[in-house]
Amino acid sequence: MSWTVFFVAIFSSMLINNVVLMKFLGVCPFLGVSKKTNSALGMSAAVMFVMVIAAFVSYLLYYLVLVPLEIEYVQTISFILIIASLVQLVEMIIKKVSKKLYKSLGVYIALITTNCAILGIAVENITSDFAGQYGLFPGLAVAVTTAFGAALGFGLVMFAFSSIRERLEGSNVPEAWKGVPVSLITAGIMALAFAGLGGIVG
Amino acid sequence: MAKTKNVKKEMSRLANFTKGFFKENPVFVFLLGLCPALAVTGTVEASLGMGILVIFVLTSSNVVVSLIRKWIPHQIRVPSYIVIISTFVTIVGLLTEAYAYALHGELGIFIPLIVVNCLILGRAESYASKNKVHDAAIDGFGMGLGFLGALVVIGFFREFLSTGAIAYGVYLPLAETPGSIINIDSYVFSMDAFGQAPGGFLVIGLLLGIFNFVAILKRNKKERERQRMIEEKKRQALERKRQKAKEKAGANA
């Protein structure tokens, strides 16, 4: 295993298989909190925080607890509980450590539990079988890197989309297409652009 | 007296059932559960399969939440709902894997992700936790049907635009041999993008825009009619006044 694995993991999960535009994970915050660039960036930071930790914990939980006990079918329940409690924990820690950070991220952290990107990446790390490909602990590193790349991709798309939406506010959109419809069509055109990146990394 | 009350109750139950179809459609009106609505609607059949799974999970989780609503402490209600929902999602996932393997492969990661579908948690929180069991079941079934309808509409447009045909029997055991309902042999456009990721956003955006457009047209028509009625009444009042004034003038003269 060489370092290129990590490079490919970050690059492909950030741009080629972008969470929002290619996999349709996390569309709710993508449409909900992208009206202003600042809140979009706050949301992306919170998502990155939780996504990396969730990928780490869920991977270990699956291979160290569920597989030895042969209860892989409770995967969904255990992962969602892990994520929900993790979100609570992260919220408490941030509140304790930095009042300023809590003020800017606090609102978004509560929303993260229902962000399907977190659970989606955790489940996908298991289904893509990194442990089988690279071994248990190198696989963990790849899984965490993939989650980091996915979070970066989420942040990138959130930033771009919120900037476009800020411009859309001032433009002359037909009455019926104002708000969500025009945003969805914008997202569609962005997805077309991202689809062009497919096939760069085999 | 009792009879009229009964009729009223029946009516409200019917309204409860049908409200999810158009007026409170989860996808097109509330924009809930957009992730599956975008991701699995590449074909009509996959949309249909997803809709059926959601109906099952939504109805059963609504029933269970409503059954135990009095014993759930208020502070931990959301985690308890999530546990209930994910139990049913696990059941549904295993059943699909056993009886409709092609569908399981097509939906893939979006089966476990039914857990975080805001529609299901939203119904548990806003309806099932406050209402009786049979009402909750009706609500869940109706809302699920509305969701299914929305997915199938989106899937129809996407599959037709990308392939020019509506296939059946590929993912669901609907027929012995796969076939297609509509099939334009000489379909030359074959806009693949509509079957893939970008098409989901484009089709939902266009559909929402068209629905808005129709709603605005209707509202404008209503508004114009109202305006005309007001004008008509004003004119009548004015005429009456004139008539009176004339009569008075005639009496004076």
C-alpha cells in the first residue's frame, strides 16, 4: 500500500464521487442552509468534524464488535445510535472548549443527526470493504481519509452553491421559479459539470 | 345526531388519508425526503420499489410510535423514534435482499438511509406521537402513497427522457419476462444525463417550477374574479345611489 491510495481516496471522494452532486447524500442541508455563504461554511465545518469521527468510530465498531459477535444485521441501528450520541458529545465538547466556535456551529450540529451523508459514508466505508483490501488498520486509515475527502467535497459544493444562491437573490428570476426550483436547476447544472470529472481516476 | 357525527368522522378520516397526495405532498410541497427522491428515481420501477419500502416503514413505525406514545419520556423521544424506525428499516432491508435481490442491488445504500429520511421521523414526531393508532396508520399509509406517487412521477420523466421507454419486470417481480409499457423504437435523443445524477436535480426543479406556475395562474385567476365581483358590486351600489338621487330630484321637482 502506497501513499497514492490516500491521494486517490481524497480526490475521488471529494470531486469524482461528490457526496451531494453525485451520490445525493446530504441534499437537505445542501438546500436548507445554503442561503448565506457564512452559514454554509459553518455547516460544512460541523459536518467535517462529525463525519470524520463517525467514520472512525463506526468502522471500529463494525469490525471489532459486530463482526466477532456475528450480528452484522444490526449495522443500521448501531450506526445511527452512534452518530446520534456522537453529535450530542461533539456539541457538549465544543460548548465546553470554545464558546465562540459553539456560537457559530451550535445550530448546525443539532441538524447533523438527520444528515444522510454521515450515515451514508459510514455505511459505504463498510460496503467498499477497505478492511478486506488493505487489512484492518490500514483500511481504517483509508476509511477516515475517504470520509475527510467527502467532507471536503461537501464543503466545496456548499461554498460554491451558496455563492451562486447569493447572486441569484438579486437576479430577475421568473415568479414561478423563484426559490427552490431555480436552486435545484442550478444544482443540476453544477452536477453536469461534476459529471465531467468522472473517469479521471480509475 | 349520532349519525351525522359518524359521517363527519368518516369524512375527516378520508381527508386524513388523501392529504398526502396533493395538498401536503411530502416531496413537492414540503421537500422532505429529497435524497431518495433524487437518487433512486432513475427508473419508474426503482421509484416504485423505494415507495413501497417507505410505505411499509412509515406505516409500521407510525403504528408503533402511536402505540407506545404514552410511555416514551419527552426528553428521549427522538432517539426512541430512531430506534423504532431503524428496526423496521432493517426488517425491510433483509426482506428485500431475500425476495427482490435486483431491487436491493439497485437501491443499495439508500435502503439503510431510509432511517434518516426526514419524512418518517417528521410524521412520527408531528402526527403519530399525538394521535390514536388507527389514525396514525391511515396517516402513514396516505403520506407513504403520496411519497410513492411523487417518486413515480419523477421516475417517469427521467426514464422516458433518458431511454425513450418505460421498462417493467427488471427490478420487481411484476412479470415473467421484462418488457416495457411505452417504447419508442426510433428514440434518437437518448439524454443519458437524465438517468444519471444531474437529471434528478433538473427534473425535480422543473417539476416544482411547473407546479408553482400552475398554482400562480390559478391564484391570479381567482384574484381577477374576486376583483371583478367587487367592481360589479360597487357599480350596482353606485347605480342604486344614482337611482335614489334621481327619484329624490324628481320628487322635489
